[in-house]
Amino acid sequence: MNTDRFAHKAGSYEKNPKRVDNVVRIAETMLATLRLDPAMRIMDFGSGTGLLLEQIAPHVAHITAVDVSPSMNEQLRAKLDQLPCGVDIVETDLTAHGLEQRFDGIISSMTLHHIQDIDAMLRRFHDHLVEGGFIALADLDQEDGSFHEEDTGVFHAGFEREALAAQARAAGFHEVRMSDASVVNKPQGDYPVFLLTAYR
């Protein structure tokens, strides 16, 4: 298992109001864009402390939270009794180990830039979806590398939207759509966040 790069910040992760507000805006964009129903079983990839899945939980039947960080998973585990849908936590590196189950959808917030091989990750997402299932992936627009002030395993300084959309199509997705989701305001600048949605 990789070093837990979030161990030092998991306990205070949700005390950053800008971080929380960003995820709330991402979730609102997902809810406005996706065709969710109460029977769905979805995966939250890079689920962290559960900020995103808390917003989505009232609208689906079950969420599988996938994250490589033991400390972040521990923060989420403390919330499970308060969530309005079934949630299980899978502590694994999905880039290296796939899951056996298939999902109606895969959601993710601010995790793609921590993934080295985006093409392989998109193909794995495709493999983990039922026919007609969706991805909803939120991340940073391409930036100058100033967004992260510490090393939490960052491989991409954001993404160029059309290039990422083309990668999703190459992985087998259709109805690929890019939406504005949020803007993260930091002292060093403003960082737009997009939402990519697509269907298998």
C-alpha cells in the first residue's frame, strides 16, 4: 500500500470551508446534470472523508466508497450511521486492483489529478459500469501548478477539457459533456473546476 499522503490532514480536512463549498457546488452540478434514481448503486472514487457522497446519498440506494487513504476512510467510517443510503468502504488502489462488482454510476471529486495514467483509469471506469452507466468526474481546469501547496501525489496540473473529453470517448464513453462546476478561490488565484459526465 502506498504511503498515506493525507494522514496529516484527514482530521482537519472538512474544517476548510472553501474545500467544503467546492464539493457542495460540484454535487449540485452533478444532481442537475445526471439521471439519478433511488435504486442506483454507485461508486465514489477517491471518496476521502465523504464530502461528495454525503450530498449524493439521499438520491441513490447504495454507494461504494473507494479510497486508498486509511486516514480518510477512518473519517468517513465515523459518519456511516448518519447517511441515508447504504455505504461500504473499500480501501484499495483502483489503478492497480479492480473490483468484482459493476455500478450504475461512478462519481469523483478532485481525484483525477492524483492519477498518473488517465487513459487506463477511464478504461477501468468503463469496465466497472453496467450498460448505460455513467461517470461524473469533477476536477481542475489546466492550471500553472500553483494549486497544490504540498505533495499529495499530484500527477496533473489540472486538465484541458477537450483533451480529457477525447480520452473519455476513446475509452468507450458517449454523450460526453463538460460543465462548469465550481471555482476554488485561493490567495494565489482562482481555479475553475469542471464536471465531465459521460455514459457507457
